[in-house]
Amino acid sequence: MTLLRDEDLAVAFDHASRSYDALVAANPGYHAHLRRSVRRLGLPGRGEGLRLLDLGCGTGASTAALRSVLPAADITAVDASSGMLARAAAKPWADGVTLVHAPAEGLADAGVKGPFDAVFAAYLFRNVADPDAVLATVHDLLRPGGRLGVHEYSLSGRRGDRAVWTLVCRGIVQPAAAALGDGPLYRHLWRSVVEFDTADRFAARIGAAGFERVRALPLPGWQTGITHTFVAARGETGR
């Protein structure tokens, strides 16, 4: 199958939104790993006075991770899928969380404006058609010195890690998703990861977009070598 993109991908996520939280809850460490990636941003205190952009928030798991680690921050959470965003909107959020329906490529049209102190993007970049353009947009939305955190399936490049990913997808994830009528989205999931940048390559892509102090950090458990946190900063000069 070809990769799903743009409206086709948003429609697939709309359909999967009803069962998405149940599926991710079966992934050991899913929510704890998101919180770990947020902590790796190195933002101060409880987030007082900070503006954060949660890009590709889905049903709100990444938003909840940001809120858990930085409860005093102001969070703008954006997603292209109306179905996923509706699930997020149905959850009880404290003041300071704003949900916006928009693709990552259309933030300006949706009224999303910087500067932000940090941008967090979980499971987003392998799903956009032009990751370099989205990185450029994110760079411009950050204040000088602002932080970027990307939590993403990005393989290490070792054959064993690709084999584990394929085994998990084909043996567990895809059969469960097919039973729920969401087979195309989760076949896309497998393919989007194996065709995406390796961790080293994606770190280099972030650096080429003008970010500084780029690091690729592995996550623990079965996802070691499969999922990474990428952290970087916009230069203090704003360039």
C-alpha cells in the first residue's frame, strides 16, 4: 500500500478515533514515555509563564503529558483530525489548554501564532508530506532559545529493530486494528516507520532546519531502537 497523506490520513484517524485510546493503552509505557520526552525538554519549574505548542495532539495523550509535567503552562494543542480532536475535547482539561483543528502545514491559517517557548510533536513528522517545511514553520514559531521536542518512531538503523517493529505490527497491532475496521491506518503505521528517517538522519534533518544542540535520545523497554526523543533549540539570535 502507499502511505496515507493529508486528507486521506485525517479521515483514517477520524475513523480510528473511537478506539485509539484503548489501543495505545495496551502499549506498555506509552504514556510514561511521553512524559519522559516532555521532561527531556528541560523546561523550568511547573511551566509558569510558558507558552507551549502541542503539534499533532491526537486524542490528547501528548497534551496530558505536557500538563502532567508542566501543569502551569499555557498549551495550544493542534491536530488535523476532527475526530481525534473531538475525543481530546471531551476530556476534562484545566484552564490553559486550547484545542485547534488544523494541519501542521496550516497553522497560520488557523490563527496559531508564536512565539512559543517550546513545541512538542509526538508521532507527527513521519505523517506529514514535507517534514522540512513543518520544521521550518516550527522554527519560526519558537522564540529565540525556545525548545523543540519530537517524540517519534524513528528506527536506529539496526536490522533487529526493524524486525521487532515488524513483528509487533503484524503480530499484534494490525490484527487488533483490522478487527476494529482500522486496518488501513495501522498498515500505514508500519510502512510510515520503515520508510521514515533513521534516528541519525532525522537528527541531521532537524539540524539542517536551523536548530542547535540537537540530540536523539532512546526510550526504554521494547521500544529501544524504535522510538526516540529528539530535543533541540532555536538559536538565541533567532536565526
